[in-house]
Amino acid sequence: MNPLPLTTFPVSAAPRLTDSHGRVIHDLRVSITDRCNYKCVYCRDGESGSQYPELGIDEYLRLIRAFVSLGITKVRLTGGEPLLRRGLLELVQELASMQTLEGRQLDLALTTNGHLLDKLAAPLKAAGLNRVTVSMDAVDPETFERITRVPGSFKAVLGGVRAALAAGLTPLNINCVLLRGFNDSQIEGFARFAREEGVVVRFIEFMPLEEGRLWSPEIVVPLAEIIERIDRVLPLVELPARDAGETARRYGFADGVGEIGIIAPVSQAFCGACSRVRLTSDGKIRTCLFSQVEHDLYGRLRAGAGDAELRAYIAHTVQGKEARHHIGEPGFLKPSRSMVHIGG
Ligand code: SAM
């Protein structure tokens, strides 16, 4: 993208964030650390420690406020593992008091591995968080801990899920990334788990975003296969999407008890309906998970940019959002950072 001539992008000309493909962007994902207490085999290469700096809580707030003033209505905190981040409760409290352009409360969600949720669910709810998504890649403790590489992690996460339900952080989504040969044995078990625990389990197709080199088309368990396997033991009915930008295809069980979802970015890409941008823990805007370039919003703030300049920079950057990803196509390049460092 060309260097930005700020003066040519007055905010008044961009009251809502849109891109050059006509999509309206109203969903912001903010990574608040790239540290993680798990080393999931399909994500991390086994090394620990973060690679990128974190901003201060006040700095995240200033940047998020600029996005919200441009029409963002939903903010999801992520990482790394966001529950590791000092100052999280204060951040949630401030975000919960932020108003959208329509004068409503922000829709405020958080994605976590759930390891520390047992203790934090109630304080997060009290601080104003609306919902959590917990990542869980197996319902069998042994398989689970082979993936996370952390002993005792299954019990901790199950405790976290139950604490979040008790605290009213609902509807509670469980996200499960499926990899053939690793955890595809868990599909039917997860369907039962969704019904028994009162959670929505969402299976996610594995994308080439890992630190190592594991991804291949064969390792992806596609949507059609997941549906067929569950439907064989617990008949499913497809449910209507709740809104146009919804990433998950929704299915209910035919007896009316429970729901699952499938997020199929590989076999049935939904880029045309993407309403999302990301802010990395070091304050860079990523307009697509698979971007090759990042845009240094924090650099602008550090250089002394005022709010109007930050807004103009965001509006200009979002205009350049990529049309779609190119997973599986010849010449596909992995993005410049892996999932744990982008913010999932
Ligand atoms: N630590 C938090 C957690 O575990 O939810 C937030 C960050 S984690 C990177 C966010 C989500 O990205 C998790 O659900 C994880 O399973 C998912 N994820 C990581 N690598 C992925 C990949 N290559 N393809 C699809 N999802 C992935």
C-alpha cells in the first residue's frame, strides 16, 4: 500500500469502516499478549515466550476507542492467552462502558484456553464481559493433554467452562480445531458434550497458521465429513444464520436439545462476508488473518498522532483489506506471523 497522505482521508468521509470490496467492518479482534501457557501441537513449535511487545492497557484503550468511533460494534479480546494479561479486568471494565456510534454498549467477548477461567469467570462478568469462547480440542483428557502439552489442563479447562456458565458468560461457545490423526476421534464425543454441558461446540477447519509446518489439505477435516459423522449417531438439522457476517454454519440436534457449529474457512471460505479486522498485541492492524503486510497504528500513536489522525489511518488501512485468502492455491504464502502471534 502507498504511504498514507493523512490529509486526504478526513474522517467525515468515512463515518463507517468499509473496504474497497464493499464490506462494512464492525468487528475488531484485539490481541493483548502473545504469551500463552499452552503449547498446542498444531499452533506452537514448543518454544515458550512471546516475540512481540505488549502495549499498556491505556494504549489499547485509546486505539480501540478510535476503532469504535468509526463504527466498530463488537470487540473480542484474544491472544496468546488473554487471561495471562495483567490489567485485563480494568480493560474489560473500561470497554464495557464504551458506547457504539448507535449509543449502545459494545458487544464484548473474549477467547481463552480456559485454564485460568475458574477463578476469573465471575470477576470478568462483574467487569462487564458479555461472553467467552473457550478453545478445547478434545473431550478425552489424555488426548487433550497430548495436544496442549500441559499436565492437568483438561481438569482446569472443564472447571473454567463450568465456572463461566455459572457466572452467566453465555451463550458459551467451545471452539475445537480438528486435525486428522490428532483429534478427529473426538467428533462424536464433542456432540454429546455440547448436549450434556449446555454449550455450543464449534468445529473449526485447521488453517495454515501454525509456527511449524504441519498443515496439508489432507490433515483438514472438512465440514461435510463432520456433519455426516455426527448425523449418523445424533441426527442434525441445519439452523438459519443469525446474521450475514456469521462465520459458523449452525446445526441443531433433531430432538431439539443442543447446538453445534462448523467454521469452514478452508472448504467453504466466507471471506465475502468478512466483517473483521485485527489489532496485534504490538499495535499493528491486520486486515486479514493471511495478510502479508501489517499497518503500524501504534507507531502513529507513539509519534504523537491525535485521535483524528488515528481514525484517518484506520479508515485508509481498512479500505485496503484483502478480498479473500488463497489457502490451498498454487503460490499460497503463509502469513507473516503465526496464529499465536496474530491473535486468533
Ligand atoms: N489462547 C486463546 C485460546 O486458546 O483460545 C486465544 C488465542 S488462540 C490462538 C485462538 C484460537 O485459534 C483457538 O481456538 C485455537 O484453537 C485457534 N487456532 C490456532 N491455530 C489455528 C489454526 N492453524 N487453524 C485454526 N484455528 C487455530
